[in-house]
Amino acid sequence: MIIDHNKPRLITTQQYLESVVSVLDRNDLSLEFLAVNSESAAVTELDNDGDIQAVLLSWETLGDAVADSSIIDAIKSRRLEVPVYVTGEDEVGFDIVSCSSKIEAFFALHDIASDPESCLAYIINDFDDRSETPFWTAYKKYAVETNDSWHTPGHSGGASFRSSSYINDFYKFFGRNMFISDLSVSVDSLGSLSDGTNAIGKAQNLVANTFEVKHSYFVTNGSSTSNKIILQTLLREGDKVIIDRNCHKSVHYGIVQARALPLYLDSILDPKYGIFAPPSLSQLKAFISDNKDAKLIVLTGCTYDGLLTDLKQVVDYAHQFDIKVFIDEAWFAYSLFHPQYREYSAINAGADYVTHSAHKVVSAFSQASYIHINDPDFDKDFFKEGYVLLN
Ligand SMILES: Cc1ncc(COP(=O)(O)O)c(C=O)c1O
């Protein structure tokens, strides 16, 4: 989307960029340009068109005040991942880029005129980086290019089913790709989930970057296991844990396994809807006052019924007493990426540990889960013990 209040220049910029699309030889992409000449039109387009992947903004649309980057804030509050490139006269480029950390890059107008191909290639290159899928790409390549299987499982890429006169319909139902993709952990080039190496490690790092955390880990047994891994990492016998009585049973189980001491916050029934609400902040504060030596607070972020709570207040208060906060966001993996929910996101609120059932409300296969960690005192080595054993 190109934004420029100066209509003739808006049209010229669009024409320059359109003129080089065929030269770039990217038939895998469908490139379209949308030209708007006001901030309000840009915001409306962003609200209605989820396919917009880059914004080219003429700095003059921001008005005389050089520091006014409100349009950039408006764009980023809607689509954080969409890069904003600013265009303007060469001599003000440095000043412009210094105005907002949210500006991806600056293109001088005369460069767009003289070499639109390099500007567009730059934007597409950023898009390629954003859509990189290191694990999936390596996995597909390995599965497709490997024509024999010297590892478990014993169906050997489906050969035993395919050759069976009794159960070859099993092979036919799922098809070849399913069987050749059923790989063992011993395929070293794909990396190790336990060690976070190679393609898996790269994918985990990209997830951490996307979710704005220091570390992200993939878990293959659901958030039930993610929750237990975190509790096993953080709790020792007798440690006090303040928890919502309505936490998922995996949380209760993890606390029992660690032989820690749960301090239960009351469940609050919302009589109007007949559903449980999150625990009250006042009770939580009272619990903390009486138990300043508590190790951890565990709450459910977005309850099973979809109720939200102001987690930032909880996190800020707990951190004053050096109490770590772990939020089970099994049902809220998208929270950070929706302008309406971002404020309620556990990561945005500053929680130390967050779990997401990637298979529940985003598109992962069954039981895929994320652990996200922002705890400055995170003990990676100790965490790895539980992660490897339970995962
Ligand atoms: C709040 C909460 N946490 C954790 C879980 C467990 O999730 P998973 O199915 O990913 O193990 C559930 C399951 O419904 C849940 O509701």
C-alpha cells in the first residue's frame, strides 16, 4: 500500500513500482499495489485487507511536525508485522528514520524514480524473510528427496503397509507423503528437539522472535505437558504457589509432582452467565501480602469460557515481591497479534512463562504446544532436563 497525499506523486510512485514487477521474475508471488492519499483511507484499507504486506509512506503525509509518527503507530497497532518504508527527499532521510523505531527503511524519491527494481526487491526480500519456514522447508526436502529409510518407524516409509495384502488400504487412505514424512528423531540434519539444533532450532528462534520473548520451545504433547515442564523447572518441595483453583488439571498435577504447596485463589462464579470468572485482584494481592515468600503465581489467561483479566496489574504487583508469573494461555495463542487482545496478552503483560496450545486456536496439528519464556533468571540447563524427559 502506497500512502501519499500528493496525488500525482502517488500515481507516479505506483507506476514506477508496477513497471518492474515482470523484471523481478517472482511468479510465485502475486503483487498488487494499492494507492491511497489519506491516513484515514490507509487505516480503513488495513482494517479490511489482511493481504497488505508492506506500506510505503510518503513522509509529508505526516504533516509539518517531523516527529509526528501517528500514522505509523496506527498502522503498527493494527498489523505489527507489516513493515513501514518511508519515502522522501534524500537530505531528510536520516532525520525521518530517527523519528520512529518502527520505520523499516527509507527510500529516497529519486531512487524510486531511477531504480524502482532495487526498492521493490528490498521490500520483497523482507517479505521472504518474514515468510521463512526453516523446519518445514528442510523437512519437506528431506522427505521428498530421500528414497529409503534406515531409521524407525518400522513401516519404512510405508513399505510394510503398501506390500501387505491385508492392510494396504491403510497406506492408500493416508497416501505416500504421510508415510515418507513419518521420520525418526535420528535425522540429524533436521535438528534435535531436545537440543534445539539445526532446522528445529532456527524455527524455535523465529517463533521466539515472533512472540517477542527470549526463548520459545516446541512441545509435542500439548500444553498439559508444557505446563508440567515449567512447574518441574520452577518448583521444589514445599515451595508456595499461588494458583487459580480453576487452573487446568495439568497445573495441579505439576504442583503435586513437584511436592510444592498450592495456595488456592477462590473461584468466582459470574451469576449472570453461569460461568467462572478469573480470580479477583484484591484476593491475589492479599495472598501475596500474606505469602511474600511465594515462588510462583499461576493463572489461566483467557478462561475456557473466554473471559479476560488485566494481567499487567498482576505481573507488576507480583514482580515487586520477586514472585514469578506463569500464565497458561492454552486458548489464547493469537492474543499478541490482534489489536483488540494484545493488551490482555500474557507476554505483553510481562509474564515470565507462558504456554500456548498451538493446536487449539491457531493452526498447528493436534497436541502441538509452545512454551515461551521471558524470565530474566531462566535456568536453561535445568529446564532442559524436564523438557527432554517429559516432551
Ligand atoms: C486452560 C487449559 N490449559 C491447558 C490445557 C491442556 O491443553 P492441551 O490439550 O494442549 O494439552 C487445556 C485443555 O483444554 C486448558 O483448557
